[in-house]
Amino acid sequence: MPAYALLILPAFNRVYGESSVRLTRSELAVFGARALESPVSEVTETVIGGLPYITFETLAPLGEKDVAALSNLSSVYALFGIEGELLRPLPMRPLDRLSSDLITIQKYAGKTNEHFTKLLLNVTVLASDRPLDARLSVFDPLCGRGTTLNQALMYGYDAYGLDVDGKDFDAYTAFMKTWLKNKRFKHTAETVPVRRERAVIGRRFNVDFAASKEAQKAGDTQHLSVVSADTLRSRDFFKPASFDVIATDAPYGVQHGSRGSSGLSRSPLELLAKAIPGWAALLRPGGAMGISWNTYGGSRDDLGELLASAGLEVQEFPDFEHWVDQAIVRDILVARKP
């Protein structure tokens, strides 16, 4: 059977780097089941020339479509066909349509590792009935300073976010305005108040831009919309069945705290229990919701029950649990809306 080798991208974060090979194995299993034409087998971690690789086999040779899909694995650096003792590089064709500094340039305490954010978005999209290369609408209801939103924009998706922290909202809007200006993209950007019954209930940052002059001429523009408000009020700002994908990194609770209607809670499950039904209403049929969370704040079964009670089908995906620090062990759970 044809054999292949994935060279793992070096991680700037040492702790995440120690888990990246195992996490890529799990991610590859999802791609093999949901995105590739040929099943994946004999997946093995190995070292070639002193560098970490994942090797695997397929029943049939990978076609261009499969190679293009695998180009988007969160920690892949290069893909090779194995021919005896030699590695033949295969042409990578990732979806990324914007400069990578959109993801990497922001540095701040508590920022989620960008490789992990990409992994979360990948497996959530693959749980939906939409292909990875479709034009999707992605919502992060706990968006912070926009790492997930920016990854969605990289893929050519439209991105929508909501976060209660006004400082994060201001920092993200300032960053995006500067980034778009520095890249000289044709764009419009404005921040407007959101009113209900004459009362201001939040602020909304709206952006429309084109990735290139050719895209603009063709009418191929992307949309970004971020709201500064309580996530429990998501349905006040977005219509039901608005999004193909919801992907979010929940507050860690023990380390960072999480806010529900009763104030600061050490368990993110309190917030998620109240928020998930509203989020689920915003998903389109066939869409998917992916949540990463600190397992010290609640078990996989606990979160699965919350998703199931909101009418979602929890997916049997492989292990994405990994150690972050002594107070945080992070995992991912993904569910699909029938």
C-alpha cells in the first residue's frame, strides 16, 4: 500500500510541542474518516533524520484533493510519499489565503496556541456536513482577542464573535483596523452601538474586506463581525440558524475564571450549561459545535450531556486531551446538529 510521512511543524510553545505529534495523530484520524477518499491505516510516530514524523498508509495513492486537505493539518510542515528509503515531497496547497501574521502577530497573556486553535476549527468543520474548503460562517461565542476568528478568516470563511470583555473587544478591533490598513486591503470597518428598545445592549465591530484586488473585482469579499456583550445573550445579536460552525475555547475556570450570570465561577460548566442551548439555536442543520475546555473544571461526560440535551449529537472522535500546566488539562468535544 502507498506510504506517506508528515513532518511535524516545530511549535514555539514547548509544552504544546511535546503533545503536537500525538495530537496530529488524532487529527489525522479525523481527516482520514471525514475528508479523505482513501482510508488511513498504520499510523505511527517515528523519527527520521532526527526530526519527528507521522507515517501512515492508504489503500490507494493520495490524489490532489487528499493532499490539499492534508495540507491544512494544524501541525504539518511538509508531506512526503515514502519510496523505499527516500522521501518524495508532495505539493502542499493549504486553504490559507491571508498572511500568517494575522495569526501570529498578537502576543498577550492567556492566548490560545494557534496550532491548537487551528486543530479545533479543523475537527469541528469536519464534524459538519460541509467540506473544509467551502465558504462557511464561523461563530466563536467566547472570542477573546480573536484567535479563532482570525483562523477562520485565513481559510476564507466569514467570522463572527462575541465576548463580554470590553478591553479585549477594543484591543481586537484596534488590531484588525491596523492590520487591514498595513496590508492595504480594500475594506470598510466601523464600530456601532447595538440598541434594543432604545437601550444600548452592546457594541458591534463590522468589517468587509477582499483578500486581493482580483477578489474584490469578482465580488469575493469576507465579513467579520464582533460583538461586545454577554455570551448568554447571543440570540439578541444573531438570528437562529446563522452559522455553519461554532468553535470556542472555554474559560479555564481554575486558572482564569469564567463568568456566568451569577458572577465569577471556578467551573466553566456553569457558564456552558447556560450558554450552550442558545448557541445551539444559532447553528444551521448539519452544522457542528466544537468546544475545548479544562477537564479539571468538568468531565467529558458532563459536557457531553450538556451538548446532547441541546439536541446535538456528540461525535466519537479520538483523544485530544493534553496537559497545559498544573491547573489545566485541555480537551476537545465536538457535536453535530442533525
